[in-house]
Amino acid sequence: MRVAFAGTPEFAAVALDAILAAGHTVPLVLTQPDRPAGRGMKLQASPVKQLAQQRGIAVAQPHSLKLDGKHPDEAAAARDALLAAQPDVMVVAAYGLILPQWTLSLPRLGCLNIHGSLLPRWRGAAPIHRAIEAGDAETGITIMQMDAGLDTGDMLLIAREAIGADDTTAALHDRLAALGGRCIAEALAQAAAGTLQATPQPPEGVTYAHKIEKAEATIDWRLPATDIERRVRAFDPFPGTSFTVHSGPGEGQGGAKGDEVVKLWRASVVAASGRPGEVLQAGGDTLVVACGAQALALHTLQRPGGKRVAAREFLQSCTLPASLA
């Protein structure tokens, strides 16, 4: 089939590669405009754009697809490009823009979305993060027929994936990206054969995976250790959880008082107790901090401007106060 594709990050690039590998023709790719990235903040093409250019596929990068929005000329140009592409179907994966009705109804088979959860659980922007944060035992991929709602369309294909006790968002993302590629290839095969069947989402069990905010990264030691440990894994690689080491007089740089924000990348729950934020152990390979319930052993940490290091190396370079609260 002729498959238009809309997506931006690596998750979407994996799906685009799978569609091409399945032998479909991709006449047009929509992706987000180039963004500043890296230390030099130079404009960088999205992973989807990079793959499309490698395969010689036409790329459109409108800031919006709303014909009556802030960028009507860009939206009109994207519409003209889609009309010229004559797609049978559009596949959407982590595109990052709202698709107006004209886009949804343009392909004869509509728009299929690759969503990283078992709908209706975790509709929204951050389903992988929120599933780990909530302690879900499994997640998966749902191929959905898109409608005007937020991830409310009919389900076309579902595949499940277990969430391991040590899974981070980075690790789970990669497995779900590969699973999403396999699922969309199967869904397109069924669509071409006319055997793809739609099932409405049940009204029960709807949850929303709200966008991850940087403010959530700050550790609240009053929470149970299990909650903090899940958040550590959920926020790896972005935005990363962190806590502040408050320095006393003469302990900061240049002999002045100063605070240091430390990122925590790996931790485990231990059976200990104390005042939330109290440093229970800090020696050798062991760094244990009390939480609202139980305690947390901190295993991998990162000081500002440094690299991720084990607790032993961190403790050798940083003097901790009696409490991190």
C-alpha cells in the first residue's frame, strides 16, 4: 500500500523502518521541525527525518496542521503534499502535533496510530513513563484507528509486554519500539487483505499519561521508598530524578556555602526506617536514605557536570549532611 507516515522520535523511526521493510511505498513523511540540540544547540533533524532522507522520501515539517491556526500556509502546503502523495493510509507514531479532521479523513483507510500502552490505560503523552511509575506489571502496543479524541479511537491490534522489576523507560522504550514496528507491519498486512477488525475501547480503566514535567524530578523523601524507586526508573533517561545536597558554611566551592543538585539513576528498596531524608548509612559501597516508608539504597548517582558513578565513588567525592530533606 501507499503509506504516509507522521512521527518524530526514535520510537517512530523504528516503525517507519519496519513499514519500509514490509515492502510498502512511503511517498511522504511528516515530522516535527528541526530543533536545537546538543551542547552547541545546533538545529538537528529528528530521527524520522534522518531515516526518510536516507531512503529518499519526501519530508514535510509544518509547525501545525491546522488550516485556521498560526501557520496556515504551512498547513496548506502539508495538505497539498498529502493529497499529491495519494496515501491509502497514514501511520502516526509519536508525531507531536494534533491531527485535525481533514488529516484524519484524507486517506481512504484513515489514520492508524502506534500507541505505547494497552488502551484505554495510559492515553496521552507519556504512557511508558507512567506505566513504570505506577508499578504496572505489563504494558504493550495498541494499534488504534485515530479519531478526533485523545487516544480514544477503536483498537485494531494489541500486543503485550511485561515490565521487569529493573526496567527503565529507556529499556522498555526500545522493546516497545521494536514491538510497535512488528505490530504496524501486521496491521497493514491485515488492512491490505481487508481483515483488520476494530474493537471499541471499553469505558472502564481509562487513565491519562500526562506529559512529564521537570518539576516532578525532585525527590520527595516523604514518599514511600517503592514510589521513589519506580520514579527513578520511570524518569531515566529524562528528566532524571534528583535531590539537593545542602552544604554548610565553608563546605561549598571557594569556601562559601552552596547547594548541589545530584541526580539519582539507580536505587533499590531496603528494610530500614528513619526520618524522611535521613542518611542512615554512608560508607564504602553503601548509601541508604530513609523515606516515608522503608528506605532507599542509592546505587548510581551523578554530580553536576560529572558522569554517572557508583555510590562508593560518589561518597569519595561528596560529603553528605545528616539529612537530605
